[in-house]
Amino acid sequence: MLSAFLPGSVGLTRIEPDCEAALPKDALWLDLLDPTPADEKRLEASFGINIPTREEMREIESSNRLYEDAGALFMTATVVTKLDSDLPESTQITFILAGARLITVRYVDPLPFRRFIAYAERHITNCNSGAAIFAGLLESIINRIADVLERAGGELDSESSGIFAHTTPGRRRSASRDFRGVLERLGQNGEVLSKSRESLVSLGRLLAFAQQQPANHFAQDVRGRFRMLSRDVLAMSDHVSYLGNKVQFLLEATLGMVNIEQNAIIKIFSVAAVVFLPPTLVASVFGMNFRYMPELDWRGGYPFALVLMVFSAVLPYLWFKRKGWL
């Protein structure tokens, strides 16, 4: 789908040019969402540029992602999407700055683009050129990543409080703790942080490339926005590293708690075996049925054996309790 954004009295006006009509000359932004070959040919014929294919956009070499061709700047960034789902994904978005126009090629519709389009329809001052729109889109993407990192940090704090929850003396920790759920949530946060780190690295390279371009591509105010975004990306990259280390620490702590719970269960079985061992021994002795046994004719033998078995079971239990092993 090809959308064209034209300057209006209040903000950008979005239209979808007819397949037979020529592209509007005053369009500041042409957005290709899941483009068809026909859409790509229209743009290539109108601006004399080659629209990169989806396979070319996935190339990781800088020469295939950040370059100049026919006077136009081609900049491809990896952007993390579906951050509100359990399976975030990384996708590539290409920004083409051809003169005063911005062309975007994308195969997903992430939330930052929808937010920026809604903003641009009401604010023409900050969207008066292709370069300004490009800077605004980058700001929206980076702000979205910042929101996700803030949410992930809050979830990790909550998980940390649950893992290291204090229990009062004499009160056992709840046996119904869902460590499997904790591991799944930590794994999901780790995946989000990994995708966010990849996106930040890509955006950092893109911003560095943009700032190295001559002044005819970007005005001074746009360059100032790029410098601010570069600082934000650097700070967020450090924060992602911190959160990644925290995820690793919580994973190790959770596995340690799982081992503690398993050891506690094994300890209970061990104590139970020790408690029932003496009564079993007593029952084995008095359960022998040799022909000549003096206890066979003893009237008090049966109650004595029962009392002895109970006593031999209670005594180890009280000893373990006194030692604090239970």
C-alpha cells in the first residue's frame, strides 16, 4: 500500500494515490507498507532510484544498509515490533531521503509509525520537510523502546521482590510458588531486551551515518535532534546492558531457589525415612515367627511393641525438631 503525506493547514494530510494517477509533487513523505512490485516501480520511475528488496533490507553489512545512490540517502534500521506480545520480532525499515522528500519502505505497521502519523496530522511545524519527518519517526521509535525498557525494568523489580520475598521465622515459604512461570516471564523479558539491544545498535549506526552527511541533506535543527537522539540511544544501550545483567542474575537466583525447594523436599523424605526406620526395625524383630521365641507367650508383648514403635518414631522427630532441621 502506498500512502502520500502532503502538507496541510494544520498538519500532514494522508492520501492514497490512485494506481493510474501520478504521484503528488508536493508530497513530503511517501510511505510504502508491504509494497507491491507495481508500487515500487512507480516510485523508481518517479524519482530515478532503486527501491531495495526485502532480502536486501535484511543484509547486515553497513554498505548494504547505509549508502548514497543517485543523490538519495538509503538508511535501513532494524526495529523491534510486537512488543506487547509474548513473541517480539525484529524487522527492517528503510528510510530513503530523496531531496526534500522522505520515502519509507516497511513490511509491518509498528506502533511508533501509527503514533507519529497521528501526531503529524496535527503538527505541521515539526513536519515541514522530509528530513524533519525522518527525525520525528526516529524519535517515535526510540521513545517506544524507552517505554518498553521502563516496563521491563518494572517487571524485573516485581519478579525480584517475588523471588527474594522474606518469610518470617518458623513459617515455611509457600510450596505453591510457580518457578516455571517466573522462568518463562524472565525469558520473555530477556527476549525483549535482546531485540531492543539489536534495534538500538542499528539505530546508533544509522544516526552516526546521518550526522556524517553534508549540510545539504539535513538542516542544523535536524542535526541537533540527531545528536540528542544519539545520546539517548547510548544511554538506553547502557540501561539495556544493566537490565540484561539483572535478567541473568534473576535467572540464576530462580534456579537456586528451585534447587533449595528440591533439597527441602528431599530432606523431608530423608527425615521420614529416618523416623520410620526404628519402628520398622522393632516390627521386624517382633514379627519373626521362629518356633521358640520367649515373647510369643507374653501377654503384654503386643502393646509393648506398639508403644516401642511409637516411641522410636517420636524420639527422632523431636530430635530433628530441636535441631531445627524441620
